Amino acid sequence: MTESIEEGLLDGSSLRKASWEFHVTANIVLSSSVAACGYFAYGFAAGYASPAQSGIMDDLGLSIAEYSVFASIMTFGGMIGALISGKVADIFGRRVTMWLLDLFFILGWCSITFGKRARWLDAGRLLMGVGAGIQLYVAPIYISEVTPKNIRGCFVAAASFTLTLGFSLAYYIGNNMSWRTLALVGATPCFIQMLGVFFIPESPRWLSKIGLEKEVEASLQRLRGENTDISTEAAEIKDFTETVQQHSGSKFMDLFSRKYARSLIVGTGLMALVQFGGTSAISSFASSIFRAAGCPADLASRVMAVLQLPFAAMSIILTEKAGRRLLMMVTSAGACLGCFLVALGFLLKDYHQSAELLTSSMVFTGILLFSVSFTMGMGGTPWIIMSEILPINIKGSAGSLTTLVNCFTSWIVSYAFNFLFQWNAAGVFFLFAFFCGSVVVFVAMLVPETKGRTLEEIQASMTLLQ
């Protein structure tokens, strides 16, 4: 059976040596920008918890434990969103799925804005989490499916940059704005995306999956330009989709067959290790970390927010220039060093109470190093890789599982962080450093380089290596 699959996938009519490379068109930019609005909404929601913490706790009289529930329940909602994201995107398409996630975000922000009790805020945060779980799957999948191979990485990275932009904006304006007004600001990109969805084409690969051959060509022509020859690309997409569907199942349990083992291990392993590296904890509780180290929290948070932006912008270029593997390993090593510095800073404070200036400097430097490393590659690159390595016939269920792993591990970290931090601040950051270092080893051993290859080439090679 494996040999027949290989013959079908790699014969001359299926996986042609794609010579087509296309330029950026207005429709590619528009489609990616609309998908990126969801990233911006998610980034703003993720950054919201830190600047809003003191205001919400004071106004509603919440304890640290109660606020930890509010901050972390978004990732719990993300697990729900992850469970349905792949199936919804496979049944209704990428565009309808984007419209649906906006509804969850808008309802969530309204619940926070007008809620008078903690349970309403928790419910709103949960709804936003459902939207975020869907967004984390559908946005990179859609962008990777509508962009050609020579610019695919740049566009997915550019969309991830808007996540950092949203996160940084929440930090920058959050300290000078009431938490209810800040929630209203967070809903704005969702309305923009809801409107934009009506002006972008559906993914040609999804259209091929459901057998709409004429629509595949129409979508590709719209994306590539009216005067562009899309025959080779259209034929490759159709042939690959047909061959995969003939030789492979699409049920959930098919994920665990041997031929998909590497794709699944790479996808879920990257998500888990990156989240255990501490990003959810640092993004949600940066202000309290800075205060514990003796840093001026407002100033430090603003510096972190502003500094992330140029490094996130660099990732757009480096994703294609350096490649996914090298960028992932270098930035993970930087995040590891950042967490190690923070851990040493708090360890020094435990043994030398008088060394507050040195502690605050080390913690501040370490958090900044972690933040710029994460935004430059460690945070967005796993989503690019996930969108590229999953075959079309299992993309829905495998993408849901991968997103679920991301949200579940994020929830564990964000919920447990405050308790672990109060128990042993240095210890928890040593643990984060260990996991960041583990990402370097994992990428070096298992993750393939995917730049400059079509999705069909990548997915066939991942499947056939089993």
C-alpha cells in the first residue's frame, strides 16, 4: 500500500516539479490582511490581562486565585475552539470559519465590557478563547493555502506580526485606559475582519478537497492575477488532493497511522514545548513579574511592547531568508538564555536581599530577551510549520489536535504560574529555560526545512518518510 501511495504522489501527473513562482498581487495582500485581523484580535486579547489586572482586581475585589482563573480561562476556551476548528473549517470553508471566530470574540468583549460580576468576565474571556482557538488554526492554514511557495513563509510571518502588534498595543495603551474601555478597543479588529471576509476568495485547496474544480481555477486566477497562467498549479493541487483521498482515510483515528507519525509528532511536539517555555505566563503576568523584581512595571511593560515590534518585523524577512529550522533554533536559544537570566536574578534576590538593583536589571534584561526572541521566530514559526506539513485529508483533525495541544499546555502554564511564582520564582524560570532549550534539540532532530517547497511536495515527503 505504501508503495502505491508513493507512486501516486510522485508520478509525473501528480507532483510536478513546480516551476511556477508568482509575484505579490492585491488579492493575496487583501486575503492575508483579512486573516491577520484575527491574529491582531488574539494578540490584543492575550495582552489585555496584564494591564487590566490591577483595575479588575480593585473594582471587583478579586483575589490572585480568582484573577488567575480570568487570565487563564481564555486558553481553556481555546481548547474548545481547537476541538471544533478543523471540522468547522473542513465543512464550511476557511472564510465562514473566520466569520464565526469573530462572533465569539465580539460576544466575549461585550461580556467583559458590560459585566458587573466576575462570572461575566470569565464567561467573556472563555468565549474569546473559543474564537482564539479557531483563529490559531484557520489563519495560518488559509494564508499558506492561498499564497505561492516563494512568498508563503513571509506572509504567514507577517500575519503573526500583527499578533505582536495587537499584544504590544494592549500593553502600551492599557495602563492609561480603563479596563472596560480597553475591552471595547479590542473588539474593533473583529468587526473589520467580519466585513473583509466578504471580499476575499476561498482557499483553492479546500475547494479542491470538496470537488469544486471550476471554483479552484477561479479562486487561483483571482489570487494570482487575471493574466497569470495558473494551469500547472491548479493541476498539481487537484492531482495531489485526488491521490491522497484515494489512498488515505480522513477519520480521526487515521491520524495515528504510521504514515502520519512524523507530521503529528512535529506539530504537537513543537506546540507543547514552546508553551511550556513560559510564553503564556510572561505575556499574561509581565507586570507582576516586573514589580516582584523591583522594576517600574508600567515603564518596563511599555519598553517590552515597543521593542517587540521591530524584532517581529524581522521575522517576516528571516522566515524565508534563514529558513524555518535555523530561525526556530536561534530564537529558542535566545529565549532559553532570557529565562535563565530571569531565574538567576530572582535567585540572587533570595540570597542577597540588598542586591535589588542587580536583580531588577537581570530580570528586565531577561524578559526583554525572551520577548524579542519569541516574537522574532519561536512564537510564529511553529504555526507556519504546522500549516505546511499536514496533508489536506487530515488537516482538519490533525490541525485541531495540534491547536488543542497548544491551548491545553498554555492553560496549564498560565493557570499554574502565579502559584509556582509565589512558591519559587527562580525555580519556575529555570524550568522555562529547560523547555526553551529542549525546543532547540527537538527542531535539530525532527523538524524538516520547508522553505521554497510547495505544500504538496512537503506533505508528500513527510508522509512517505514513514
